[in-house]
Amino acid sequence: MTSAADSTPLSRRIGWGLRGALITADVLLSTACHSLFLLLLKPLMCRLLGREDLYWRIEGFLFERIFGHVATWTHTAGYRLCLHGDAIPNQAYSSRTLVICNHVSTADVPTLFYLWVNSHPCPIPNLWWVMDVLFKWTPFGWVSQVHRDHFILQGKETRQGTLAEFSRSVARTYLQLPRNWCVIFPEGGFHYKRIAASNRFAEKHGLPPMDHVTYPRVGAIYAFAEALRTASPADGAGLDYIIDMTIGYQDNKPHGLDDIVLGWSKSSTVHVNQRVFNVSKDAVPLESSDELLTWLYSRWQEKNSQLDEFYRTGEFPTTRHCPVEFHWPNIILGYLVSAGYIYLMYRLACFVFVVFGLLF
């Protein structure tokens, strides 16, 4: 029997390979030069000129540009995005805001960047991402290290120490830098990896089983809220908004990062439903971890019901339905900026080689 892969024309396979090679080169060159440029710029701006505020504005601008590359790969692979649910109030972009989201596949993060790169205002420059420590030494992990994102070590054995370190990181990084949005995936892993364990947990604790999401963990969310709540007023602390995002993939067939990079899967539309909670007006219980866990479970059970309807009807049960427009001018600007600091790093490398040649 001939498989679908075997029957694929050679020209298409070559196209996939060329696209993969180009995107790999884009990843390595743009992230390495981005990180090196900012590592060289930081001592100049912060120590010599005493303009740390200006350095972080520049870094935020470049951080947004670099993730425009990710949005471009998603768009050119044939994927589109449709937004449902609440509109985000303008004040949430400049307030202490927590973003929580279900975790389905490796395409979830590119989906969020696709949405935010094309949002106005764009939250990416002041984003603080909480991610697994495994990503720390990947190319985009280099970028996130420069941006001072937080890498968290998962596991029962290290949980208490990890949460204590995370709380310290909130105080010394999130509250000290120009950061507003903190992004956490509370499920702690991909759906297909956790669904069986999640439903065993539900059965053990008398909770309803779920098909489309897994029961979330409250530790990092409570630690984040508690760190803000107990910080000094001078830090402008206090959680103002929670944005609950639900990602649904067309026909319940999530694509992955390999589909985005190689572009070999059928194009489809990804749907994102978002609910916005004003912490004070909506009485979100942040002071008690038990009450917050109950609130979080309720959100995830609602999420499961919404996804159940979405996979039956193709629509989330909301009145707002807004296709996300892709803004090419911003993307082109991002690639021009990347080309600029790639050229600067090339000239710097040439200069270093000339100096070493003269000395040795």
C-alpha cells in the first residue's frame, strides 16, 4: 500500500525542505543576533549612559519585532485566526494582568503571538512569560533570557522550592521592569500528555471528568497573585485583570510547530475565545489558595463546555466573532530591524577578526 507521504510529489517535498531550511536559518540568525546585540547594548545604555529605562524600551520594541517572525511563519503556512468573546479594555494593557490559557499543542504559543502581534495596542513588549525550564537554551529561550522571562522547573520533588523562587522572581523582575502581562499555562503540559492523569485525579476527588482540557494547577497563579498583593505600594502592585483564553483547533485537529515550520499540513483556522475578569469588580478570590483553586476549576469546566460546543458547531458560544487581520507593515518592519542588527553583528565580527589579525 502506498502511503500519503509516498504519493506526495517531489516538488512539494523540496518546497517543504526549502521552507524548513529558510525558517531554521531565520530562527538561528535572528535570535542569536538579537540576543548578542542587546547583551552588548545593555552595559552601554545602563552603566555608561545611565538610561536603563531607555534600554528596556528598545528591548521591548525589538522583542515585539522578533516574535513577528513567528506570526509570519504561522500565516504563510496557511493558518488563520478568529477571535471570540470579550474585548480587552484599553486599561488592561497598562495594568497588572494575568493571562491563563489551555495547552493543546506546540502551536499554542505561535497562535498567541499571531494574535498579539496583530493587536493594537500590542502587549508583547511588556509581556512576562512563565515557561518550562526545558525551553531555556532553545533559540527563543535566548531571547526570553535577555527579556528576563521566568523559567520554571516542574516536578513534585522541587515544587515548593520552585514556587518560592518564582515568588522572588516576581518581586525582583516583574515588579522592577516595565512588565504588565504575565502569561501562565496552568495545566502544566500538553493536553494529550495529561488528560488520562487529569481524569484519574478528577475521579479520585469527585470532580467531573473533562475531555478537552485538563485540571489546572493553582500554585504559580496563587504565588504570582500573592507576590503582587504583599509587595510594597511603591511597586504599584496588585493584580488588576485576568484574561482567560481558550484555544480551539478546527475539527479538533491541532497542528504543531513542525506544521508551521514546514507548511505541509492543510490550512485551517484557529479559534481563540477570551474572557476578561476585572479582579475587584468580579470578586476573584486571590487571598485564599483553596478558593482560588475552586474558582480556577470552575473556569476550566466552563472551558471544557465551550470547547465541546465549539467542536460540535465550529463556533464558541459567544456573540463576538472577529477574524484577526494580519498586518504586513509591522511584519516587514520587524524583518528590516532584524536585517539591521544582523548586518551590525556581521560588521562587528569583521572588526574583531581584523583586530585579532593585527595582534596575532
